[in-house]
Amino acid sequence: MRDYFKDPVARKGLVNVMRSIGKYGITRPFKLCAPFLVVWNYTNACNLRCQHCYQSASKPLPDELSLKEKLNVIDQLSENDVVALAFSGGEPIMGADFFEVASYASSKNMFISVATNGTLLTEKIVDRLVECGVKYMEISLDSAAPANHDSFRGMTGAWNRTIQGIKNAVSRDELFVCVASTITRNNFGEVNELIDLAGELGTKRFLAFNFIPTGNATNIQDTDLTPAMREKLLETLYNRLKGGKLEVMTTAPQFARVCMSRSKDIVATAHFGTYETSDKTRMLAEFIGGCGAGRLYCAIQPNGIVTPCVYMPIVVGDLRTERFIDIWENSGTLKKLRSRDELLGNCGICNFRNVCGGCRARAYAYSGNINGCDPGCIRNSIISATPAAACAHA
């Protein structure tokens, strides 16, 4: 414990937890006085035109935050014990003053990560990221076949550039590198190949993203997995998790149910962690498990607008006119997301409600209701040909 808390990031996390218990007590699911993680869509600029882009990224927004405003955001997050800051986009590396802002955030003892398409990760850029204090790189790769990836990402040659970017990132011991794939019907059959490729490239983690029909992805909604396909995906991920050295995770919160049902020694809390634990501590999943939108994390848009999740385009505040902590504490939408008492369909009565709760972004995308049932879960329908039909009865 003494060695662990020598890390200032760990100490910041402990302070956050203790403050949260002091304010809210011990709740299921756990409520935080400030989010553990903030995902910052740093810029809307991007060099690719991905079919599934939740941000519909292309050019910078005309009203993106100034450098002074960005540094002020960092100060507010740090002052309220936000533990981790993930830069996303668009392509965050293309954002104005990115390296200066990332370095400043690192100096505030936050864990810094970058989500990137990987095409810009030259050796020089990777060196600069390390110098800025970036610790975690999440690099998107959506097919083991170059042509398929390039088609999905909207640029010929993207696959080759991304593969080289992954290699450049893996070469630095300071970086924990993850390959992330958005799973649709187009690459559903490639999941094992993608995991194998991630391992061959020397990465430490494979992350399967839930497909969520928002932004550009509304145009390819028909490529979403059926509940039965998603269940098969989760079973595949579990088997690979137990059978290999590579960490395997997913943003589908139902993964917790699959892992806990299959093994008494595994707790999975979706994309927040997968780890070994004893029976006595399995109850931890009841507190930290499941969808964390508006509860464990939130998102900031390039212009300072705050949303519950990058996939949930609901405005809950504006950092140009409000303090971050006031938004976090007072937003009615965020308060709703912290309770699972009013969830609809099977999500409301499921015995895994506290360790899963369904993906709130998928529920909102399909029903317009943040408390709707998650149509990606097989428990929401015995027979369903499409995700939309899965919750039609709820």
C-alpha cells in the first residue's frame, strides 16, 4: 500500500473516493463527487472520415476552446480530483496546442491517455507524447484486412499507417498500448483475428467497442449486431480473456454478467477493468460495475459543452459559463444516470442491474430515453432480429 500510494495519481483517486463516501455514503452503484474519468473530445478536426464516427469529425469547430480556456478546464478537473483525462476527437493530435495542454494536464497528476486512429503516430510524434506524460494509447483498428479497414475509415492506406503507428507506440516502454475495434456485422467474424493481431503487434490490451448509432453511425445502423450476435461476441471475449496473456475488455456492460456467470473468479466491469478477485470481493462489482455515463465519467466537447458520454449528445452544461463541478453536481440528467431505480424493460428488473445496467447511450440512441432498455442485451428479448425490436415490448 505504501508503494502504491507513492503514485500521485493513486493518491488523487483515494482522495476522490474518500470525499465521495463522505458526501454520498456507500451507494450501489457508487456515486462520485467528481468523475474518475473525463473524456475530452479535444477537437473536431480529423484526417479520416470514419463511417461510425460519433463526432461526425472533419474540420475544427469554429468555436473550439482557446488555449487559456483549455488550461482553465484542466485546472478545474484537477482541483476536483478527477483522476484520469482521455483526449479523443476527432483526432486529438491535430488539435491546436495539444501537446502543451497534455503536458499541463500531466503536471497536475492526472493519468493521461490518448484515443487515436494511429495514422499520425510517427516515431517523432510518439516521442512527444511520452515527453508530455501520456501513459496510455488507445489505437483504433477495425479489421485484420487492410482493404476493409480502409473502407470503414475512409482513407486508402490507413491500415498500413495505423499498423506502423501501433508498432511505434509499442516500442516505448512508457506507454500501455491498446488496440480498439468497433464491432459491427462487417467485422463480427474477425474478432479472433483482431485479437491475434493485437497480440502479435505487442499490445497489452484488446478493447471491443459497442456500436452506438449516433453521429455518422446513424447512417449504418443496419450494421449493428443483433442481441444474439452480441452475446456470442461476449462469450468469445470471455474465452480469449481466460485463455491468453492479452487483456480483453469491452464497453458492452453485459460483459460483467457473462464473466460473473461463467467464472466465480472473474469480475468484469466493462471498460473500467477486468481482474481476478475472490468471492468475498465480488460485491465490488455491485458498486463500480456497469455503465458509468454521468456516474463515473463524462465528456467535454471541443467547444466546452459537457455531455454524459461521448456517445450521448445531451447537453448538461457549458464550461464557458459554468463551473465543471457545478455541472457535475446539479445536472438533472446526470442525477438520473446515477440511479438505476427507473430503468425500463429487463434492465430495470435484471439481477445484474447493478453490475451492468445496460448501455445508456444505446438505450438513448434507440428510444430517446436514457432510462430505456439496452436493445443490445439478449435478456431484453427472447427472439429479436434487430436491436430496435429487442425493446419493442418495454
